[in-house]
Amino acid sequence: NDTITILGIETSCDETAAAVLRRHGDGTTEILSNIIHTQDDHAAFGGVVPEIAARAHVEKADQVVTRALEEAGMTDGGIDAVAATSGPGLIGGVMVGMMTAKAYALSRAIPFIPVNHLEGHALSARLTEDCPFPYLLLLVSGGHTQLLRVDGVGRYARLGTTIDDAAGEAFDKTAKLLGLGQPGGPKVQAAAETGDATRFDLPRPLLKRPGYDFSFSGLKTAVRLAAEELAPLSDQDIADICASFQRAAAKHLAARTERAMTDFEIPAGDTGRLVIAGGVAANTEIRAALTALVDSKGWTLLVPPSKYCTDNAAMIALAGAEHLVAEGAPPLAETLALAPRA
Ligand code: KG4
Ligand code: ZN
């Protein structure tokens, strides 16, 4: 029997998530359930508070797992393995997810598979798209901004990364500065809709610098200075700052990605594929900028639906299933003794 049904658990930031995924022998997958509880306990603090997140994961983990099993019709068994994010992330949350997964695996005597959170994002496009290896991955989340070459499961080469803030972090800080609330990305995007993106001449980070790294701290500072100069801000000022910032962020991401595409070695007879993943990939202006770039180069753009771009457990289940297929089941005694990893 080469079909695997796997439970995935994700708790590395502020979503408590569980999903059941079925992987068939031919490599196709079905998402049987995908439950995400987003913690609303952090709103008053302008960012995720690790201690509060960890406690909320303890409260919600069991309910979320139970709902994922119920929706998948798997409450009476039938799960072959359980995968959980083992890092990187907020340590308290990662511990809750790992211990929940270990307990489930031990009680059913099934394998427990630790999964790197970034690997989940890296493979997420394969949940819903026909996306063969190799591809260029732009991972843009609250904690990471990276360009990677993905050659296969477990075969990732990092080409570039942010030298200061992550893209999502820059959106979140911009929102906080303008009093828009968290998470900042969707708030900035919404405010930008009625804004004038040409009003502020924001810097173009690393324009002349070779390589594929990113930088967002200069943009963040420019936004702060513009806001300070105009204070008190009208709604139109806020909309214009958001639109200008979003435009600058999209251009920067596209400019660095274009460099990586130019240097990307495509196998003979194949075409280039760009995958965007991570929460910031939900941004419509960034998607539009990358769509235009990809079209101009004759590449294909693959973007997972938003619910699989932001943190979710289906991507963790998929990464776990791929490792199980590639490497076989790790002995339970060994994985039960694993600590979270950075
Ligand atoms: O991947 P993710 O859910 O969590 C991790 O960081 O791992 O990404 C969350 C980030 C946050 O910074 C959030 O503000 C950003 O993604 N984000 C967006 C949008 N939706 C979420 N940023 C820009 N535009 C959006 N529409
Ligand atoms: Zn993430």
C-alpha cells in the first residue's frame, strides 16, 4: 500500500494549525482537512508576544487536531504518520506542536516526523499546483525573505536573504507606525488601495549591489521620516504612504528576483518556474509585479492560494509525507527524543 495519510501540526508563530493530507503512490496529494486557528490575543501589543502565543497553543492544540481529524473522517484511526514543525519559530509554540505530535505518534505507535518550517513553505506550491523540480523560490514571510533554488525534497540552495528586516516585518512595522493594527500586511494593502503610490519617492534598496540579497530597513526608515514630517497624518496621507511603501517593496522584491532568474540554470527542454510562498505572497501588488516579470521572461509563476501561503499545517504534512517516502519511517524512539531545531 503506497498511499500515506499523514497528520500535520504547525505552531511556530501565532496560528495553531492541523491538517490531514493523503499522498498517493503517484505523488499526487489530497488535502482532507486544513484547520487554522489564528490567535487574536496579541492585538493590543502590536506584535506576537511569544509567552502569550505558547499558552494559547496549549489551549487550542487539542481542539484543532481533533477538528482536523473529524473533518478528514479519521477519528477512528487510519493516520499513518504525524509531522510537526520542529523549528525555526517561537520556541514555546514549537514545543507545544512537537509534544502534541509526539504524544499522538506514541499513542498510535506511528512515526513522528520533524519538519523544518521553511521547508513547508518551500514545498507549499506543490499542494495545489503541478510544480516539478527545479524551481526558483521567493519565500517572503514575517520572519524570512529568501531566494532559494529548489532541486528536490531536501535539496535547497539558498541564493540570497535579507540583510536586515524581513519583508513581512517591514509591512508589520509600517502598519504599527501608522497605527493600522496587526498583522500589518493586509492592513497596509487595504489602506494602499485608495493611496497615491507616486507621492513619496522612497529609496530603491541595494539597487547597485550584486547578488540576490534584500534589505528593508532603509524603506522602513524612509516611511518613518515621511510620517514624522507630515504628522498629524490624515487618512489620505496614510493611504499614500502605504501605497508608496507597497510599490517600493514590490519593486525591490521584483528587482532582486529578476537577477536570480537571469542566473538560474534551467535544464535543457524545460522552462523556468518561479514560486512565491510565505504570507507576503498574498499581497496583490507584489503578485502583479512578479507576474509582469515572469511574463517578460517567458517563465511560469506558481503561487499557492493564500491559505497555503500563510502559515498552515497542510504544507507541514506534505513535507513530512515527502520525507517519509524518500527516507522511510524514522524509528519512533529516535524522533521522540528530538529537541526543537533552530
Ligand atoms: O508566512 P506567514 O504567515 O508567517 C511567518 O512569518 O512565518 O507570514 C506572515 C507575514 C506577516 O508579516 C504579514 O503581515 C504578512 O505575512 N502578510 C502580508 C499580507 N498578508 C500577510 N504582507 C503583505 N501583504 C499582504 N496581503
Ligand atoms: Zn511561515
